[in-house]
Amino acid sequence: LNISLAASLLHAIGANDKTAAILGGALDVATAQDDVEWQLRALWAMWSYRHNVDHHASDALAERFRSVAHRTGDPADALVGDRLLGSTRHYAGDQATARHHIERVLALYVAPADQRHDRWFHHNQRVLSQAVLARILLVLGHVEQARDTALACLEAAQDAGQKLAQCFVLGEAVCPVQIMTGDFAAAERSVAMFTELATRHSMNLWRSLAPCLDGALKIRRGAFAEGTARLGTALATFGATGLMIRRAEFLGVLAEGLAGTGNTAEA
């Protein structure tokens, strides 16, 4: 119940001290009972929280997840830990290690027949791994591969009817890759799709990200005044969610917009 509550709070409100305390209590109970399944579920939820708030702390949680996962005897469980490590190392700037972990998941992961990973972790592990790989490929300069990978994982999430995964893929991979590579017409469609999906399903965490992406798109298209106003306002709302992992990315684009309007000192 605590894990479900924390996951709901994270998606509905964002990261806050209450979420952290609830997850910490859940992990303490699971550890005290030596319940491997619930330790993994609690560690995954705690990692999701920490990764978005302070990704340095999430690295140790990913390693702990892999250590506990090896006790189940199913390699698929430990491979989820590789996905967590890959995501953490990507944002830490270690793209070679990140790519190793993510490609290991894509090469070896087979979803358990009992669908427990869908219940435990709420996401398709292959889809999320592809989304992270798209980001890694873009940073490494493989532009076309990044675009193709991002669109492929969106299609997979749509085919599976997984709305939460679709939001993740659009917000983390498809929209950023299209914006950063200058594919503006496609990015406009993707941002609109992302906004509609997050709004219709009351995913407030993702809904607060949508105007940030819209503002970034406008700035990259050269609509500096409109984009700067949009992104500046959106960042205040996005900051209220407590999620820090994308903040630097958008502050950089906001600086570009401010410089484009002639506000060089503020930029």
C-alpha cells in the first residue's frame, strides 16, 4: 500500500519529502521481513524517486537492486537493475557504461511469463530501455539511429496500449530528440500528443513537463520571445514538482532564448 501510494503521489504531485518517507518505510518493512519481491518493488520505487531528485544517490540504489535481484534466480530481474544503472550512468555523463547496460538489457531481457514486471514496475522494460538508448545515441552523435530508436519504442508502447510508457517515451526520448535534431514539424506533433495524453490521464508530473518542451521547441525554431515566456513560466511549475534531473537541460535552452531576445546579461 505504501509503495502504491508513493507511486501515485510521484505521478500526481511530484517528488517531495512525504514521498521519500513513505518509500523509506516500505523498504524498511520489506527488508526486515527479508521479502525479496517487495524489496525489489520498494527499491525500484525509491530509485525512481531518487533518480529524478538526485541521480547521484540513485546509483547505489540501482546496484542494491541488482544485488537483491540475483537472489530470485531469474536473470530478468537482475536485468531490470541494468536498466536502472544505464539510466543513472547516462545522466551522470558516462555514456559508454550507460550504453553497455542498456544494450545488455535489450540483448538478454525476456519478460517473465507471469507478467510480474508489469505489476511490480509499471513499465515495459524493453520500451524504457530503448528510450534511454535513443538519448544515449543522440549524445554520441548517432542522430538517425537516435530518431529511429525513439520512434520504435513509441510504437511499441502504443501497440501495447501502455499510456504511462507512452508518456515516458514521448517526454524522455521522442520530443527531446526531435527538438535537438531540428525535426521541428515532427516535434510539434509529438509535443501535442504528449500534452494531450498527459492531460487526459491526469499525469500531472508529465503534464508539467509538456509546456517546457513546447517552450524549448519555440526557442529552437527562433520564436525567442514567445518561447522564452512559455519556458520561463513552465519552469516555475515544473520546479514545484521537485524533479531536478531535466532542469539544467531547460535552463540551457532558456538561456538561448533570452540571448535571442537580446537579454544577454540575464541569459
